[in-house]
Amino acid sequence: MAKTKVKYVCQACGYESLGWLGKCTNCGGFNTFAEETASVTKTFVKETKSGKIIALDAVSAGRETRLATGIAEFDRTLGGGFCGGSITLLGGEPGIGKSTISLQIAGALAAKGLKTLYISGEESPQQIKLRAERLHTAAQNIALLCATNILEIEKAIQEYNPALTIIDSIQTIYHPDIPAAPGSVGQVRESAAWLIRFLKDNNFAAIFIGHVTKEGALAGPKVLEHMVDTVLYFEGERSQNFRLVRGIKNRFGSTNEIGIFDMRAEGLVEVPNASELFIQSNLDIPGTMVTACLEGSRSFLVEIQALAARSALSMPRRTITGLDYNRAAIILAVLEKKCGLELSAQDIFLNVVGGVKVNDTGADLAIALAVVSSFREMIFGRKICAFGEIGLGGELRSVSNIEKRLYEAEKLGFATAVMPQGNLKNLQKKYSLELIAPRTLAEALAKIG
């Protein structure tokens, strides 16, 4: 008879303890420990095919084939589509659109005549059918299975032989021999390992939909992200219609790519021209500046807004939305030290229009110009954009992919671009834009102020 032992596992990070703890010593979470029973003599890891040592130069790589969904924004984040046997983990907040985009992917593949198996542990077939009708998704070649037992799921995949399997969600799947509740760290870890091994051995591509915690991290053990091939996060603000699919890990492509969608009644619609989505203001007002941001291989324009107001507080406020707080603090310090702006008595508010988050250091110059515009109550105009990294000495440093940034600005009808002088030598073609290329931030203010 197999011996069993009781252990307590943190449901946030997977840390194990012999006794219950009010606070996890690993991640610091409170009341996250749950009791689990584990067998000390039985393992639930699926047996794999016996391997043998082989020389690397004797391995035949073959030709890489991709299963493209036909949804260009999603394919871009994957690196061109699904690889055979690849496992993609798609995470996001409740209601963000994970199930919607998954069903749209199934419909896109079904339209090509490829079979897709949609396995749901949360919804009934009637609910999925209603969503498919709302999305105008072709029902042919899409099979539904409402099950959570991993043994039933494995049998169904083997019998149906789909081009893509969708598991909604991985936290609901359980193995009947594992003495832990579905969704617990131990159950998710062992069930996912079992399922991943089966899918890879049979060269099945799959999407695992994952829940997230209130902190925004994927629920369950961190090892789940290590086991899969690709990790995608679905991001977006509830008050905004746009959604971003961002790659966090990708064994078959770049992790810098993003896909942009617009949430509508008929589902998620691709946004090929993101610049028009994020530039929403049509008024010439102080405190605005447009910049070209780079995410992976794509460039798009965003509008930076700033508001500088005299503060009545002993410690003026610094409220930053959509930008890195520490980066913004450096820019404000450079403006005060190198450009003579007295901002220490001002409340400063910075925002990126549309709710998008900007991590590109090429937006530094636009942030500085927006602050100056608000502080001095001056208008630079809607036909000017700026990009460049600001150093601690007030110098403007070159940014990458300058050609893509200028092309995007020219395409949307901008007349002037302010950029670092170091980028001029990298230009391969002439643009209709008037190029202003200062060496320092103070020089940039003198030329356009």
C-alpha cells in the first residue's frame, strides 16, 4: 500500500511546507497555502519513449512548417504561426477576450478545411455555439468537448486527430489519480506535464488558456510557463476597446512582437494601422506631443499628454500613466537641471492616449517636449512628432529603426520630425518630412520653441 503524506502548497508560487503558514516565505502572499495529499511511491509523470544518444550533426532538421491561422496580428506574435507539437499558453484577465480569440482562430482554421478541437471545462456547448454565431464563425470542422478529465481528453484528441487543440482552461483539467483539487498547484503542474508530453509525442499543436491572479501573473505554478513553448499575454483596459497580444516567451520566434485588436460586437478585429487608433486628439492644445514607438518589427505613433500645474503641496505630485515612472522622473530632472525649467513646485501628470503602455526609450524626447509645452503654455502643433533617448547629461542619443519611425510619421501626414543628430547618418532615403536633428535637449527646445 502506497504511503501518503500531507503537505501545504502556496497556490501563488508553488512553495511547499510541512505545516500551514499564514504568509508564504517565498513570494510573501498571505493566506495562499492549501492542504494537498501526495503519494510518496507513485509518480504521475507520463512515460516517454526511450531515447538514445545521437550526434547533433546527424539530426535531420527538415523544413520548418508553420500552421498559419490567417489572423495576421496573431500570427506575427507567434513568429508566423504554430509549429508542429508546439504548446502556446494564452493568459489574461477575465473578460479580456481569451476565449473569443481562441474561437476565432478555430474558425479561421476551419475555413481552410483544417480540423480544430475545442475542449471547454468552463462553458457548455450551447454557450460556445452562441458565441460562435455572434462571431460568425464557421461551425464546420470545429469539434467541441466539454470535459475536464485528462484521460478523456487524451483519448478524444487521439481519435479526432485535430490540427489544433484548444484547452479552455488549463486550470480546470485534472488527473483522477492525483489527490488534489482541480486548479491547485500540484494538479495543474502534473496534469499539464502529462498533457504536454502526450501532445509533443504525437506532434499536436495546442493552445492552453490560463487564468491570471489579481497581481496579473498566470495562476498556478511558475513551472507551467517553463514547460510550454510560447507564453502570450492578452492585455487591455476595460475602458478601452483595443487589446494587445504580447509575447513573453517564444521558442520559435521573437518575444518583442505584439498583435493589436479592436474589441467589437462581432469579435476581435485586427488593427493593421495602430497609429490611427492611438492618436485620438484633433485639437492643437498645449501639453501634447506625438512619438513613434517600436514594438518588435512594427512601429506605430502614440500621443503623449502632459499637464504641469502649480502645486499647493509640500511634495508636488507625480502621476504617470502608461509610462515607466523612474524613466519619467529622470526626464523631469534633466529638464530642471539642463534646461532651466523650475518644475520642483509643479504637479506633473503624464498620460499615453488610448491606455497603451510605452516602454520604448525613444519616447523620451516626446515626453520632455510635452512637459515643456504644458509648462510654458505653448503649442508645437499637430504636424510635428519627436523621438529620441535622453541621457543624464541632456544629450540626445540615437534610437533604433529610425527608418520605420520616419515612414510611419510620413504616412500619417506629419510635416516635421525631431530626432537625434546621430540618426541622420543612418538614413538611406529622403523623406518629405522636415528633419530637425539637435544634439541636446536644450538645443531641441531652442529650435522648435
